[in-house]
Amino acid sequence: MSPPGTGKTMLAKRLPTIIPPLTLEEALETTKIHSVAGKIDDHTALMTKRTFRSPHHTISDNAIV
């Protein structure tokens, strides 16, 4: 576990900006998962951006990588 303020959340927020865009297959899968989980409504089109989940402040360095 690393201490608060070491940049875990900052790193996680920046990660989607350096990885490639979703392929069509990934976009379909992501949309399906979010739909089943109730995270999107019926009027939402295909998800084309990678999602971000804020890590808990107690996450370890190994877990974030």
C-alpha cells in the first residue's frame, strides 16, 4: 500500500489518454457490459471512449499496474 499523495489517481486518470482508442469489438463488449450493469440508458449509443474507475486510496502500487 502506498501513502496518499503519491500519484495513484493521477496515473489512473492519465492512462486512458496514452492507450489506443477502442476497436469496434472492444466498444461493443464495453457497451454490453455497461448495459447489463445498468450503467447506461436505452438512448446511449455505442461507447467509444475507454472508461475510468477511480482507484481506492488504499490500492497498492502492484494493483494499480
